[in-house]
Amino acid sequence: MGLIVEPEYIALYKSGELERRARALEARLRSCDICPRECGVNRLKNEKGFCHSGSLPTVAAVCAHHGEEPAISGDRGSGTIFFGNCNLRCAYCQNHQISQNHRAQSKNQIDHQALASHMLYLQDELGCHNINFVSPSHFVPQLVKAVLAAVPMGLHIPLVYNTSSYDSIETLKALDGVVGVYLADLRYASNRWGRRFSRVPEYVARARDAIKEMYRQVGNLVVDENGIARRGLIVRHLILPNGLAGSRESLAWLAAQVSPAVTVSIMAQYYPAHRAPQIPLLARKITSPEYEEVLDILDELGMENGWVQEMDASDTYQPDFAREGPPFEPALHRRK
């Protein structure tokens, strides 16, 4: 597949399809079904459901992020927009300062024009390779409306959808051609652990269906001559202690039901954040045997595309959204 010079969202804008989708998505906020929770609240009137979010997007941080996968961060950084609040409640969330403190995040609400301006700042002022929306699942209508405003302002770089994968299929279909790169978690192979540690029902089926839809849209990773992602799916898998991530089952599903050639990012950065120190199963970092076991699984499955974080990534990848500048220090990756 050749280099994609212009993101598809520009053609969608020119045809009027992007505006049609933005309007349809915004209408769905009247009885919100944007994510699988389908709370049914009227967010256009600022009624709040599980995500504690109304009509305006909540943006907690905007920066050039140098700690993503090499194909995302490159040498100029990924233009990252961290949305506040979340449709999960992970006990070990490393971003808990912004994902699970909705009262503090209320001051970070902005309109779609300001969000569009952030995109242009990241592209034109900081020279980032892409726009990277982190935890966007509950703000897709606002995101698309902002892209609609940003295109005539000159937005022209790929959009990255950086998600827990607890996404609505209908909502993802509205992003077909808008998002160029999906950066998707594959978090659990057991609904039991999903409910217990992330307060999420039916995570396994929802996330797997979402990943299949993402792959249908963008396929395998395509990079430019500098190794920077232009299009495709990257699936992240965070190794959890005590086998809680179900790594063998999840990766075997990915190889069999998506593709053994799909790009994977194995993350070793787990540390007991947020409420995890009080939960015995989550109260420690992963061990070397747990780490090596996942690498062996990749070899057994013939999954050769992607990256593996170094074992000590947890020492350097601890975000702080209260400090000045980017909240993350770079994590360590090595190519498989």
C-alpha cells in the first residue's frame, strides 16, 4: 500500500460528509448513546451520565508527546490532546488525576473552536506529526465538530484515536475516514476483571468488536519514508500483575480474529497507581517472568510487528498532570 499524502477527512470535508456526520453525532447527545454505556442523558442540556461530561469537551492537557510508540511520536512528537473524564473507572489508572476527578476537570471545558485552535497549534507551532486524541470515546461528537472547524483553518495531519476500546460500533463507523490511526487498548480477556477493576460491563466483547471495526477501517499500519504512521491499527496490551490482563487469550484472539500481522505494542509500564496499592492483586509491578512470558507468547503466535517496552518503563512513565509542561516522560520502547 502506497503512502497516503492527504488524510481522508479533507475529502470528507470537501464533499460535505464531515459536516453531516458532525451534525448526526451531536444530535445523539440529546439522549446520549455515544459510548456503550448508553446513559440516555441529554448532554446538550448538560445532563451528566457515567462520564460526568456535558456538551462541551473537557481538555486537561495539550502537548507534544514524545513517549508514544516510535511511529506515533517520531522525532517531533505526537500532538496530544488529553481529554478529561472517562467512560471507565480503572482502579490503577495512571491518568487518574484527569480521568477520575470530574469536579476538578470542570474548569477545563472549552468549545469546539478552541479545540480546533489547539489542533492547529500542535500542527503549526509545535510541528507535531499527528493529532493524538487520548480517551476520546465520550467526546466523539465534539471531536468531529472541532475537526470540521479545523480543516478550513489548515489542518492536514493524521488523526490518532487513542482509546480504551470501550467504544460504540455506531460511533466508530462515524469516524471511518476521519481517523487515520487507531491506537487501541486490549485490556482484559475476562469480564470479571473488567467489572472489578474498571467498573465496565462486557469489556471483552465490546473491545474485541471495536478493534475489529477499527481494523476494517484502516487495516495494518502504514508508515511514511520516515517511519511515521499515516494509517492503520496499533493494538496496545498492558501487562498486569498476576495474569489479570489474560495476555495469552487476548493475543491469541488478536492473531486469529484480526491478523497475526497486526501491529502490537506490549506495555510493561504498569505500576500501582491510584487505588491499586490497596488492592492486593494489583499492588505490585510486574515481574521479569511475567514480562518474559508475554514475549514468548508473541513468538509462539508469530506476531512480529510492533514494539515492546523495556522492563523498567514503569520507572520513567509516571505522569503528573499538575506539573508544568508535558505530563509524561518518554517511555522506553524497543522494536520487536
